[in-house]
Amino acid sequence: MTFFVTLFSTILVVCGNVNFTNLSRYSELNEKTYRRHFRADFGFTPFNVELVKLTGEREQALLLVMDCSFIAKSGKATEGLDWYWNGCASRAEKGLEMSLVGVVDVETETAYALSAQQTLAQSEIPKGITRMGQYLYHLDAVRPHLPAQVRYVAVDGAYAKATFVRGAVDAQLDVISKLRLDANLRYLYTGEQKKRGRPRKYDGKVTFTDLSRFTAFEAVQPNVDLYTQRVWHVSLKREIRVVYLIDRRSSHRVGTCLLFSTDVDQDPQQIVRFYKLRFQIEFLFRDAKQFAGLEDCQARDLVKTEFHFNASLTALNLAKVQAQQQQSGQERVPFSMASAKRRALNQHLLDRFIATLDLEPTSIKSHPNYSTLCNYGIIAA
């Protein structure tokens, strides 16, 4: 456990790439020690779940989120190297892909990582298993560790496939996602049935040029119209609740968006809010890449790279928990990973000065200006 305490704290201190070489420069451990321990078995998922519990009330509303991120990786001998979609470049590129499952605190709108899994290359997986199957396996592995209040999983429209939706529902999770505007939808027949023959199930194809059979709801924002209806999705082979949004805020064009939930009784405004909260997972990718060295792993085998992904995201979680505890009883200040890393580095340098110069730590750390030095250079709130 001492190694993991050193690892997480050192990740927040390192300047430059967070790799084995730099980790050894900012701690007492040797580079070989880091390389060897990156094959260790550590329960990142239950550990991160316990961290989330420290951030709020026991019955806090939590939304499960899931997405993938492209990881740039050079070399030819790395396990999992394949062609993956890179959203920043808007094209498929050769590298690694990381699948991430996290939760969002609905009240504070803050995301926390739970588990990261590296996607296997298509040539490395058994025949018949797709990438969507790998994502579903990842979700199934995390499901037993989730708090009881987690009921919904919000995902990107790429996950709106029958395989994933069916697997998530079987795991007692309702899916909130996005559909194409040309999705094959059918109205449900609610009229009187014939006395003989097969009962009628559908009442025509859904077209969004005619919203007379949709129910209008109060807009979540001015100049944004919201319409909802329970329909049948032909590809998903299930009844869903769709939410159709018409954005009239721009004077140049009218924007439209089609969301859905497998919980047909869910409040349409809550569907919109939860889907918007899904984007909090992008801040996890951003902060982990910019400040926690998510893309800096020197290893090539899958076990070590996956360990590195989870270690970077766990260090980010620890920084968020620490920042929240420091604000206890105060007005909430937006979290800044840049400030958290600067504060950790300042504290590390002060401790090094005290130890190297044989100074008395008690008198220095009790001085009122000690906290000022720790916060030197952080972003002003």
C-alpha cells in the first residue's frame, strides 16, 4: 500500500511526462520499482467507489457515464495497437483506445473515474467478439461495485446499439443516449383491438415534420422547444421514450436533437439534464491527459498500460476529493486540476527544503504564511 500512496502523490507532483523515469526523479523509489509494480493487482474500481462516497451524502444522486478516448502511442510492439476513432482529428488513427466508466454527482455536476480498460485490437480478440462487446464486458465488470442509487447510464450515440442497450438493461441499468434523426421509430397503437387475430402493436412511422402526436413540455432553456413521446424502436426492439429538442436560439439556423431513455416513465426534462451531464466525462479525459500523464506510459504490454490509465485517473480523483474537503463549509469553487497540481508541487518542494536543510518542520508548517507559499501560483478563484 505504501507504493500506491507514493505513486498517486508523485503523479500530482511530476513536471513533464508522467513516466517511469520522471516518477523516480520525484520520489525515493527506483525506476525499476515502478516498472515492476505496474504489474501489481490493485482494486481501482472499489477504491474509486469509496472515494466517491467521501465526496457527499450516502444517498447522493449519481449518474453512470461511459465513453472511450483515443490514446496516442508510438512504436510497433505495443499490445492493443490498432486503428481507432480520434475525435480531436475527426478521423481514425493508429494508437490505443481506453474505455472509461465513471460517475457524475448530479448535484455538484462533478465527474469521477471508476474504471479504465484498454480496448483490444481486433486481431487480438476471439472471433465473433466486437468492440461493442468489449465495452459491454467492461460495464458488466464494474456493475457489481456500483452504489445502489445508480440507476441510469448516459452514453454517446455510438453506444445506441441493440447489443449494448440490451446488455445494460439486463444489468439493471436504464440507458440514456442519442439517436439519429432518421431512426426507424413506430408509434404505439393504443386504440381498440379487434376481437380476433393478432393484436395491433404499431400505429404508423414517426416523422419529425409532424409533431402533432408528441407532447410538448416546458423548455429547459428559452427558445428551446421540447417534445416527447413513447415509441417503438425497430432496431433496438424495445419501447423507449424519445425527447425531440428544437433549438431556435440562433438566428442563422434551427438545431435539432433526438434523445431517448429506456425508462419510458422518466421525466423528459431529466433525460435532457442527464444527457448534458454525460459531457462531464470529457473533463476527466482532458485533465488526465494534460496533468496526470494519461498518454505518457513507457510500457508496451497491456497490463502495465491499463494500470497506468487507472493510476492517472485515480490520482485525478484524489485531487478532486482533496479540493472538495478543503472547501468544506465554504462557497463552492470550481475545481482546477492546474491549481491542484501546482499546490502539490509547492508542498513537495517545501518539504524537500525542510528535509535537505535540516529545518524544524513544526515551526515552519505552523507559520501563517506556509499556506500562502503552498498556494503560490495557483489560479485565483
